[in-house]
Amino acid sequence: MYKIVRKKELNSAVTLMEVEAPEIAKACKPGQFVILRVDSTGERFPLTIADSDPEKGTVTVIFQVVGRSTRKLNALEEGDAILDFAGPLGRPSKLDGLKRVCLVVGGVGSAAGYPLAKELRRLGTKVDTVAGFRTKELVILEDEYKKVSDLYLLTDDGSAGKKGIVTDRLKKLLENNAYDLVIAVGPLVMMRAVAEMCKEFNQKAVVSMNPIMIDGTGMCGGCRVTVNGEIKFACVDGPEFDAAGVDFDEALQRAKMYRKEEREEDCKLL
């Protein structure tokens, strides 16, 4: 059992939880994730590690309450425990040797991008972060990003930062700067747009894929993605892949496969 030591509502749909998991806290690196199960009747689902504290022995996850499993998780309070909390899983991000990076994050994907920005800053890398949200009420981690990067905040309605979408700002940055790497984390549609723009500028980019995932060891095959014509598994080969090589049309189609079942489960009581 893994005790919840801190719970904080970041906005009406997103929650932060700090969980006692000392072995994971000592071993995890930016870009990795955990797979958890709230209780014995719950499903397994992945969450990116948003932060960790090896001295305290804690791991922080940030999640959006979108379905039955995340509602079950969100119903837990400080002092309660999560049944299963396995990790670290996935390959760590390759950040060494980078002098300048542009990090593009959207919505709750900013939770997965934050440890990358934090580690890059520790390594002495110059980081520009482009963060996009629908509206001011949904903005998270703004202060945290400002501490470790130069933040360009955008909202669809202009209620916070500049009005626009992430590719608006990314285009201006690519026109005036040379980056060693662009890293995109967020909705598939956003990452596809970033990948297409980086192709136009001949800019190297990676995207962090978060497909359907069950076991996290490459056994179930649920998290498969096609990259440069080859089948890859996000849980063991990723989650980061060459942006130019990802088959986003396939990934978007696979993401819709269980919409009916997800809606049915979401209608059930906890």
C-alpha cells in the first residue's frame, strides 16, 4: 500500500498527489512514469511522474479527472493508500548535452513536461517553455515553470498570457532561434501540429506518447505505436519518440477505440 501524504486541487479538473514510494523516488528519472491501481477492483493506468523527492521518499503525480478510475483516485484523501504503484517505467528522457531546448506543453501535459524543464535547468540548458491551455482557470504549474524556464503562456480565449495556440508562439521561436531539440507533451492533436511545424523548419523534435496501456512491460501490446514504419511499444521503447516518424493518424484512431466502454464505465458509481 502506498500512502498519500499530500493532495492539492490545481483546478476543477486536475489534482496533485504526493505518494510515499521510497524505492521509486530513489530510482526515477525525468520522462518516466508509474502504473497504479487504486484498489483490488480497479483498472491499471499510467501516470507520468511529475516530481520526486528521494530524501522524503515521495513521488508526485498530477492527473486529470476524466473517467471512473481517475474519479476513484481523486476520491482518496491524505492518509489514504493506493493499492498498487509500480515504477519507474519507460525510458528516461535523453537530456544530456543539450544547450538549448524548446518545451511545448498543452493542458495536463504540462505536468509531464515540468520534470524535464527542471532537469534541463539543473544541467545548465537554456529552456523556453510554450504552455497552452483553453482558459485561465485551467492553467497549472505557471510559477513552477517560471522558476526553471522562460515561459510563454497562451490561452485559447486570452484570459491568461497571450491569446492563441502553442504553434503560434512556436513558429515565432523557430523563426528566430536555433534549438538542439523541441520536446512536445500534450494532446495528440497538439503534438501532431508541433511535429508538422518542426518538419517545416527542419527542426529535430520528440513527442511523449501516452496510448492505452495495461501492464507497462511490453507484454500486452496495447500501447503500440508506429514510428518510422516500425511497431514500437510506448511502455518499453518510449514514451518519447521521433516526432517526424510517429504515425499520428493511427495513434488518434487507436485512442478512440474504447470510447463507448469508457463512457459506460464512467456512468457507474464508485
